[in-house]
Amino acid sequence: MREAIIKAVANPPKVLWGPFLPTMMNMGIQFPLMFMLLGTLNVNPLFFMITLILGHIFCIFVGIKEPHISAMIQAYGQTNHTSHNLYKEKGNKFAP
């Protein structure tokens, strides 16, 4: 039981050798943009396949440098909010 937890922490999920969340964000941005421009401007879809591959290669290099980038993005999303300070001070004090 303990071995599975250690393995999951040591090896974060990947999609085609890239970290999960940045890779899904890359695809989630590129595909709708591709379909919108295909429908409106009749752009060659090969251009978008090239940019998708270049974006994925960038995600792979980011994942090599920081393998836990998906967890870092999720943690940033949960903690990036302004708090209401009880006292007049500079900065966020995370007080209720």
C-alpha cells in the first residue's frame, strides 16, 4: 500500500512525456483556436499541427526541468486570492 503512494508522488502523471496539466492546457487552447480560425478564415490546419507539436515540445522541456509543474499550477490556483485583513497592514496576512 505504501509503495503505490510513493510511486504516485515520485512519478507525476504525463501525457506523451509531457506533464499532464500544461499539456492539456496546450491542447485546450490550440484546438478551439484552430477550429475557430478554420471556420472563419479558412486557415491551413497544418499550421496548427506544427504549433501544437512545438507547444508540446515546450511542455516536455518544462516537465524535464520541473516534473511537479502540474501540482504547482493547481496549488497556485487554490492560494491565489486576496484576503481581507483584520488590521490595516501591507500585504496579505491570510487572516479571516
